[in-house]
Amino acid sequence: MLWPFNRFRNPTVPRGTIEAIYGMIVAQAREPAFYASLGVRDTVNGRFDMLILHLWLVLRRLQSVEGGNSMSQALFDHFCADMDDNLREMGVGDLTVPKRMQAFGEAFYGRSAAYDLAFEAGDEELAQALSKNVFNGEAADGARALAAYVRETSDNLAKSADEAVRKGAWTFPKPVADSQGGVS
């Protein structure tokens, strides 16, 4: 239940920081190497999958940061507002938006749970989860390359100081196409 006086107990997260971090996530999700080299579908669904993947990576890192829960909530709220705005810009009617938002929420939580389990289970399990969710069960090589990128990104975020994570003063690794057409 939302409590109207939480803002008095919890310091608010600076809106500019959340917007900057979300902007970093969106920019990385749009990185052309994912689509050109790995074979992620360059469609609304493919881009949505990459957005969820990067959001999951950042939210995962925020779990260990002091104040990370409120930052995570603010970041997720910003994601939801962005999805709502995008639906309305695409001309989705007011009566349909809540159903679509529910589907987005289910997609986010389902993928997050799958990625959490697979990340802990190992590289092959992570590649399988990515293959299922990002590649529709196809492109095993692309899924393995994306799994390696996810591990690298998670490691880089883990090495970032908590204060840098809180301020959005870190960067995603640049996906670079390797000689086999994957990302390294």
C-alpha cells in the first residue's frame, strides 16, 4: 500500500539523476551492435527486450547500494511512465493502455525472474534465458554473445563505487562485434 507521507520519511531521489540513468539505459538498449551483430530483432519488441535487460542489470546493482530501494522504485516508475507515454504517442486508446501496461509489467517481472535464476545458474542457463526472451528461441550464438555481454556489464557495475552508481556516474561497456559476428 502506498503511504502518502513516505516522502517525509525517505529522502527523495533526485529526478535528474533518475532521468540520467534511465537515459543511459535507453541509449544502451538502442546500441546498433545488438541489432546488427547479434541478431536482436530491430523491432519494437526487440528494443523493448533490450530495454528490460538493461533495466534489470541496473536494478540488480542498485540492490546493494544504500538507498538503492528508493532509487530502484523511482527508476521503475520512470520506466512505467515512459512506456505509458510511448503507448499514447503510438495512438493506443485510453481504455487499452492499462491492459498494455499490465502486459509490460508481466513481461518485466517474468524476464527479471528468469534472468535472476539463470544468472546464478551459469553462462549456458543465462544464454538459454536470453535465447528464449530476446531471440524467441533462435540465434543461440547471439544469445551466448549477449550472455557474455551481460556478465561483463554486471561485473563493471559491481566494480563501480556505490556513490558512482547512485549518481549515474558510470558507463555501460561498448558492445564490440567480434570476428564471429557476436559481441565481446
